[in-house]
Amino acid sequence: MTKILLSVHVLAAIIAIGPVTVAASMFPATARRALGPAGTDRDLAVLRSLYRICRVYATLGVVVPVFGLATASSLGVLGDAWLIVSIALTAAAAAVLIAVVLPRQARLAAPEPDRHALVGLAMVTGTFNLLWAVVTVLMIVRPGSTTGV
């Protein structure tokens, strides 16, 4: 059962978190282009599509920690420091996405865009992506792992 839980956890991370990180990274530059003087209707359509991708895949991303916790429980590692740090960083990444990235994207993708929402969005998005990168490394390296790495 552990292998199934781990497989679903990893697949969900790839399928759900991957698109959010890529689309969120593309969003600030696309917003600058779309809302700039040379912006076109196509640029606005791309901007709104990137926002929709982030919103939908962020919702699907809930599966990742659910199956991650189930996997950790079946492995008996719920109290391990690396996992507790990973959980905290995952919560921080989710908070950044939900509280900052998605609301700013919504304001920029609105029919009357709020251009002030673009200030610092690339930095916040980079922070979100960095948090996920650290979680990924912790999941692979796992201090105290028995894999011999």
C-alpha cells in the first residue's frame, strides 16, 4: 500500500504542482507585456489562461500533501525532522500562493487590471517556487534515509 500512496503522491506533485510553478513563473512577464503599451488581445488571453492554470492546478495540488501525509504515516516517519520541515515549507508555499500570488494574478487578469498588483509579483512567485524546490530536495535526500544516499 505504501508504494501506491507514494506513487500517487509523486504523480500528483508532478501533475499538479509542476504546472502551477511554470505558469506562475510565466505570469509576471506576460502581465508586463499584456498590460504594456504594445499589449494585444492575445496577450491578455494568454495572461488569463495562465491565471486559470494556476488557480485550477493549485486546487488539484491539495492532493499532494494529503497523499504525502498518508505515505509518511505508512512509512512511520511522521515525527522525523525532515518531514516536519517539509510540511512547514509546504504550508508556507501554499500560503504564499493563496494569499499573495493568486489574488495578485486575479487583479491583473481582471477586465480592469490593477497594474499595482504587478509590483513584486515576480519576487513572490520566485519565493513560492523556491519553497517547492527545497521541499523537493528534502523529499529526495531525506536526512537519515535508509536508501544509502
